[in-house]
Amino acid sequence: MYKRLKKNSDFQRLFSRGKKCFSPALILLYRPAKQTALGLCVSKKHGSSVKRNRIKRLLREAFRAVSPSLKGGIALILIPRQAEEYTLAGFCASLKAALRKEGLLS
């Protein structure tokens, strides 16, 4: 299980001190933490609130699929890149590739 990042101060800490990783569908900001935590940033550029909420649901589900294989605790912010279509398979593959590239997957 993971905790959700909700406070502005938590987001600002990751934006200022976190490491960035880029993949085709996502931008990841991460930092080691005691407990695994996830934050999502989906801007209004992605469309209406219905579309943004769907993107957030897909990102949370992609993270749930990948999280059992994470090494230790990590605080993550996921920022999707703009695309024509957003799919769960695309987010899962992109998240796995980025985490593997950074050495965060076991």
C-alpha cells in the first residue's frame, strides 16, 4: 500500500529537490522516503475535468501494478505528457521503463 501526497509543501519539496526522469508518456519526480507515496499532476492542458480524472485513475492503477516490485520507499510525482490517447498499458510500460532506467525496480 502507498500513501498519497496531498499537501502543497510535499509537492514543492519534490519539485525543488527531487530527481527527474523522463519517459515517452510520463515525467517522474522522485526522492527516497520512509514510506512509498504517490502524487499526481494533471494540468488543464489535458482537457476537461472528466478527461483529467480519467488520466488520474489510469495513473493510479498503473502505479498499483508496478508498486510491488519497487525497491524500498520512494516519493513519486507522476506528470503525464500530452497525447492523443491515454491507455493503461501505455502508462504501465512507460512507468516500468522509467523506474528500471533509474534502478528503482527490483
